[in-house]
Amino acid sequence: MQCCGCGVEFGDQDGPTHAYMLSSPGCWAAYGQVLVREYQDHSAYSEIHRLTVDTYAVHHPGIETAQARSSVGFHLSRIHLWLEFGGTASEIDAVRDEISAKRRAYPWLTPPATRAALSVADVLAATTPEAHTEMVRQWARAVWKNWSEHHATVRAWNMGLQRHFRSKP
């Protein structure tokens, strides 16, 4: 079965999915396996975990609902801070309240018509913590690039937050 969010074929399987991040049961299960890996070895994956969550959420935006608008806006904002400001997990977490304050005001951003080149399946296929981490970064870059039509909007939302980041690219 092809995932309605990312477009990847995961085979036919039954199972749960997320309430508003629309996906196939197979894709949701693959994401769960990636999260299990990250939770089981916190020391190896702590810096990349939130980027995994942000990327999956944006790659599976769902349909226009209040929750989906907030989710996409919040997670796109975080991906922007990761990629364009070189933010670390702790730096981005430190501005979470400033990002969250805008959650109720996020407009619906029409999802990209095309699919990102990478997916959670590529992360799941990684066999070492280093490969996993690099694949999450590549996936995030691919998903961010896919949302290029909305980059100016997201940059405007994050205006002024760069003052919180030491490691600017």
C-alpha cells in the first residue's frame, strides 16, 4: 500500500495510523521502528531525535484542520532552525515556547504536489547510528526543499530567533 503522506510503498498491512498526520499503516509502523531505535540508544540519537519527529510530521501534513495547521507550521519552523541556523536540539528546544506561541495563528500551507526524494524508509534502512543520523539530516533537507514554495513564510515566522543560535552556518 502506498503511503498517502510520503508516497512510499510499504506493502499491505493493517494497523494504526496517526489521527491527523495521514499515512499508511506500514509507514506509521516504520516510523515507530525508527523511534524505538532512537529511544533505545538515547546517547547515540538524542541530538537527532527531534529532527526525526519534525521531518516525519512535515512529510505527512494531513488535510487542513487546526491540528494539522499547527503541526506543519511548528515542525517546518523547527526544520528551518535546524537547517538554516545550524541549531542544535537544545538550542531549538530553548525557543520552543516562542515557536509554540504562534501555533494558533498558523495558516494552512498547501502541501507540495511532489514527494520528497527520501522518506522514513531510508532512515529505517540505516544500519549504524552515524548512518541513521546522516540519513535523518538528508531526509530533513529533502523535505525542506520540497516545501520551497513556503520558505519565505517560514523564514518570516522565525524572524528574530537567530539571536538564540551560536552555531550559524
